Amino acid sequence: MTWMLLIPFMLGLFALNVRLFIAMFASVLFYFLFYGKVPMQISIQQFIGPSQNASLLAIPFFILLGTLMSYTGIAQRLLKVADLLVGRLTGGMGLANVLLSTMLGGISASNLADAAMLTRMMVPEMERQGYNRAFAAGVTAAGSLITPIIPPGIALIIYGLVADVSIGKMFMAGILPGLLCCVLLMLAVYVIARRKGYKPARTEWPSAKETKDTLIGAWPALFLMVAIIGGIRLNIFTPTEAGAVAVAIVIGIGFFIFREMTVADVVRALHETAKSTAVVLLVIMASSALAWIFSLEHAGDKLAVLITQFTTNKYLFLIVVNVVLLVLGMLIEGTAIMIVLVPLLMPVVLQLGIDPVHFGIVLILNLAIGCLTPPVGTVMLLVCNLAKVSVADFVKQSGILFLALFVALALVTFVPFFSTALI
């Protein structure tokens, strides 16, 4: 049971704010130095081997796609489409905020990038229309949590690699849960808007000419969403190829259609992507070595035996997992939780007859909510910093948004249809 020592050792390093991949590398080396029964050279092989997986190319492509998004003008045009659809309703600007996050989530792959862009764009505008600034920040942060769930979220790719599940299936599985979160968040915003008297964003429904002009102006962005999801669904290309195609399309949109992108923007995006990709790949390399140790020690099988001694009810197991993940999500960064727990829990998941794709969506939705909860919610802290609101005000104003996300989590947990209908 020496593998059990790795988890508290690693969590201790996380608590000391040691970088994620360094903590995981240290844990793996700790095992090989003091408990391992195999040569140290094997540890190096386990670090290097995972980096040779061609599926990893999807990560830099989609990170680059999300980074390039902020230089194209796509967000502004999609906002006009969102306003076209819901602007006339009570709380129209708040509803458009959530809807815009959902549409961007189908193009971008980074909730932090989306949250940063939309905080600067939407929070001041919502405040001008009479919304409480902290509530506007909460709506923006909650909406950006749809990005990891809806394709092409990076979390879907990482889970697919760690759990050895088809990334294409994970992409398809995330669509309905993402739309469910969108609907429930919009309902929550509408309720608050009615209660506090927030006005519609526009006084009348759009004319036929305005609708036509808006859709013509936004068609490249809408085409990009269809190209990514449709291409994968129709088996025209793999998720990795979809990332490359999407990058080519967004560069074409930025340079030749909207003409808002420059060569300097591309260079800047490549630089940011290189740094982000390096961090993600280092984490994946370390997690693969950690998963190999768990496999060598039969950790997952032992955990499965332990859990099934208490219950064989898969829904009770999922309830326990949800509670544990929600608590851990308040304290530890989501990617770390996923990478540590998935290799351990997957044998239990399979033994209880839970679809790994369904479990992945439940896990990712939990971790997305964790990005919104104090004290270490990354999206919450980013949005609070950019919007200049306190965490206390943010949490106070976001209560109904948390409720909407918890309802979505319960539905996704107990109704596998949402995760498996499209795969």
C-alpha cells in the first residue's frame, strides 16, 4: 500500500503552492527512490513515453485557437447574435452574456481566456444598464464554466487521454450538458432580472433587415462552430485534425474577412500557446508516470474492492464522488484532481457498470464548478480581480447561479442520457 503515501505527499506539496507538474514529478521520484521495485531508468521512460502520443497535438491546436479568438473580433459579432435572440427579454444583457459564453465555448477551449475577455467586454456594459457589478461578474464567471464542458474544451481532451476514452466521444458527450447549463443559467438570470427590475437590453424585437445584417456579419464565426463539431461528428476529421482546421479557419477569418488580426497578434498568440502547452504537457507526462505507478501497485483494483464492500449502487457511488470533488474543488486546482483521481477511480467506474464517458462529464462539470468556488477557484479569482469586486460580494450575488449549476450537476449525474445521447 505504499502508493497511498504518494497522495498525501502530493497534496501537501499542492498546499505549499508548489507548481502542479513539479509536485507530481516529485511524488513520482519519491516513489522510485524510496519504495520502487524497478530501476530508476524506468521512471524516466514513464515520463518521456506519454509525450510521443500523437493525440496530444490536439492540445496546442485548441489552446492556439482560443488565444487567437481574442484578436479576431468574433466575440463582438457573436454578442450581436446573442442580443438578437434574447436582448428583448427581461434581463436581456445578462441572458446575452450567458448565451455568448456558450457560443464562444463551442469555438474556444479555455474558460480562463473566455472569462478574461468577457469580463472586460460584458461587466462594464451590464453595469451601465443598471446591473449590480458583482452580479455581472458572477454571470460572466458562471457562463465561462460552460467552456470546459462543451467541445472543444481542453478538460475533455485531458480526460480522454488520462482515462483512455475516445476524445471524439467526449466532445459529443459535452454538447447536451453544456446546453443544459446554458438554459439553467439563463433561467437563473431571468429570475433575478424580474426580481430586481433589470430591463431588456433593447426596446423592440429586431427587424428583418437587422437580423439579416447581423447574421451575415457573424456567419464566419457560426461556420467555425459548425466546422469543428460537424467535422468530428461526421468523421470528416479527427479531433486533432479539427484543431488544425479550426486554427486555419480562424486565421483566415481574422486576416481576410474581419481584417482585425495582425501578424504581431499571431506571434503573440503562438508565444502564449507555447507556454500554456508546455505546462499542460508536463502535467500529462507526470500524470502518466503516476498512473503507471498506480497500475503497478494495483491501486485501482484495491480501491474498487474497498468501495464495493460498502456499496455496489453506482448512483450512491456517484453521489459520494460528487461530494468529494466539490470539496476538493474548493481547495485544489481542477486539473490536479482529475489527473490524480481518474486512474484510481476508473477500475471502480468500470466494475460498477458506469459509462466512462458519462463519468468523465460528471467529473468535468464538478471541476468546472470548483473553478467558481472559494478559496482557490481560478475563474472566480480572475473575474473578481478584473472586475474589481470582492470575493465576498461575488459569492453573495452568485447564489442563484450556484444553484443552477448544482441542478445541472444533479441532472447530468442521475440522467446519463444527457452525456450519452449523441455518442
